[in-house]
Amino acid sequence: MQLEDLKAEYDKLQMKYGAKELMSIYNGGCTNNPDICFVFMNPTGRNIASDPNWKGRRSPWIGTKNIWKLFYRIGLLDEEIYEDIMIKKPQEWDERFADLVYENVEKHKYFITNLGKCTQIDARVLPNSVYIEYLDLLHKEIEIINPKIIITLGNQVSSIVLNQNISVSQCRKQNFFKSIVGKEYKVYPVYYPIGNGMMNIEKAIEDIKFITETN
């Protein structure tokens, strides 16, 4: 199985749980044994690749700025591409620029995905039951790419992925183990650094730096 094979399932779940006028957002980056797999929550319409008229890749955070500030500050994005991101308005991203950004992600050997691929109009909170519908598909993603470590962003995603109640503030810089098809993966829960979580971005940067330096 390949990542491409999962897209039809994501699109079915978009029609069930996402905004009908928007498209699923899938994943992107290094797909062959990346150093890190980052697992976020779910995409919103701020990602311009969710527009049905978008012809390029449907990867996370296209047309946004804040998450790329985090990746730059933890040493996972080159300065030149970061500066280009910072000066572009969302509508100025095109398919080629999105590819350039994700070529840089691949160069730094990490993979970006969301637990839920169901794009919403806004950053509304989704119930656990929706994310759980995506969990087996996330397991398949992880099995396919085989990352060295996994970083889960926020309490909700971390709790669902690890199948236990996780409070990120109580387990900073600690790892848990998750078994997928007989292989044990190290999972590090980290503060969600975007939207309402922006207040915690410095803690997220500190913890991710620690994680990358010790793995």
C-alpha cells in the first residue's frame, strides 16, 4: 500500500465530516523513513489547497504563516524559503511555491500530517468520535512512511493517538510507545502551537528542540 491509496478514504470522510465545499488535505514531506512525523489536528479553509480549483498538492498549512515560523525556529526550514513564506499573502501561493516549500520539508527529513483530514470552514473543535474514525488510516500512514519518532500536537490528538488521557503540560519532553503492526514507535506529545495554542508556541519550540537533539 502507498500513501496515494489512502486518499479515496480521506475524501469519503470529508463528505461525511468536513465542509462539503472544501477538499481534504492529506500530508506532505519526507515519505521514506523521516526523522519526525508531526501529527496535527485537522485542516481549515485557511489552507488554500482545500479549494476545489487548486490543482497542486493538498498538503497541510499551504497559504499560512505561523506554523512555518515554528519549523524555521526549530531548524527545520531554510531561511530563504522561510522569508519567501513571510512576504507572501495566502492568495499569492501557487502550486509551484507549495512544491518548493514541501521540497524543503523533505530535505529536512520530516513528514507533516493531520489526524483528521476533514477540512472545516473554521477552527471549530471536533469531537473525539470524528478523529477516531481516522485513526486506522493514520496507523497506515505511519506504517508506510516508517518515521523514527512521532510528535503529536495537543492534548486531544495525543490522547487519541496514544489511547490514554494525555495532558501535554504534565509530560513535557517525555516519550510514550505506540505499537503499529508489531513495531514500537516513540511518540512525544507537545503543546499545540497554532490558533488558540499560540500562547504556548515558545514551550512547543523548546520541547521540540529538546526532542530533536536527543533522538
